[in-house]
Amino acid sequence: MGPRSEIPSGGGPLVYVTDLDQPVLSDDDHHHLARVRRVRDGDPVVLGDGVGGWRAARFAGHHPECDGERLTADRPEPPIAVAFALAKGAKPELAVQKLVELGVDVIRPFVAARSIVRWDEGKAAAALARWERVAIEAAMQSRRAWLPEVARMATFAEVSRLPGACLADRDGSAARTPTGPSLDRPLVLTGPEGGWDDAERAAGLPVVGLGPGVLRAETAAITAGALLAALRSGLVHPTVPPPGT
């Protein structure tokens, strides 16, 4: 068996710290372990630094006692990313949580032409801070050795120019039936509730499909992440376009 890219299950709940040699828990993490998870002094916990390092420890208030040597988990390759168009309500938060649990490395929210929600800089900054906390909590739950990146709010033009970008579109184009996502194009853009407009479809990005049905905005983002993660782990294999397409 080769090196792992995640922290094995068991050994107690995972919590991230800045320094694995002199670990200190934040007030929020201490409260979560002590009051929500009911962890008591002396109980096992796992400390991670969010950049691949982790070690076993024992809960001891804000200062866990290290109980094992520092280990390092490989970074998953290639990095996979999903860019989702901003949607209303709690949909973006749900998408961030599930994408992190699935193993997506970079999450890029953006504003599409038909996005219903439009935020000023203050609201966008507050949302980003909230999503970053959601991402950390989801990474703890899924025992990720490497913390993901939740990028700042961007425009469609910005994300469409990034290397490896492709457009998830049920309709595809008249000339070609879209294939599924591929690790050759590991950044999938998913649209808003109203779908892509003509200019976005004409941006020249490769088109991929996520299935035959009409998906909600947050479902499309989660599906894209699940397919990319399954491809990277070898659980599924790339699709091959039918002859003549």
C-alpha cells in the first residue's frame, strides 16, 4: 500500500493547530471538543497542521500532549477544483461543506451573468470568512491532512481564464455531446439557478456534462466535485466520446 493522502480514522477527533510541536487549541476548537464532542483530559485526539503533517496526542485543555511522532501525508495529485456561481440562501455554504468532504482542493465562488445574488465587498468578505470556517469544520470531519483553499469571490471572466477550466453544461453544444469531467481539465465551472447566458457559453471553454437531468446549482457543484474526486482516486475511469462526436 502506498503513502496515504488523508489521516486514518481512529485515534480520536481531528483538530488543526498551527504548531505540531507546541500545539495550542483555539477557544472555538477547545469548546467543540470539550462541550460538543465530550472529549475529556487524557482522551486521544489527532492534531493536524493543515499542510500534510499530523500526530497523535492526548486532550489536555488548550494544550494537547503529543503522544506520537510527526507523520506526513502526501498531497493528492493532481489538485482538483470547482468554481460555482453564487446562489441565494445557504446553497453556497452547503456546496463548500460537501466539496471539502469530497476532497476538492480549491473552491472558487464567482458571479455569473444570471446570478440572482449580488454582494458588495463587505458582504462578500463576511461570506468568505464564514465559508472558510465551514471548510475547516468539514475538513476535520472528513479527516483531511491538507486544508482546502476557499478563494475570494471572482467574476466569470476571471475563473474562465484559469488553467484547466471547463464548463459544466447539460445542453452542451449542437456539434458535440459533452463528456464527463476529466483530470486533464480539473477545474469545473458550474452555473447559477438561471443557467449560463449566451456570452458565457461562447467563451470557448471545453464543455462537460454532469448527467442527463437538470440539477440545482448547488447539486451541480457537488456532483462536479464528486466526479473529479472519484477520477483522481481511481474509483471511476474517464469517459470516451462516442465515435463521430
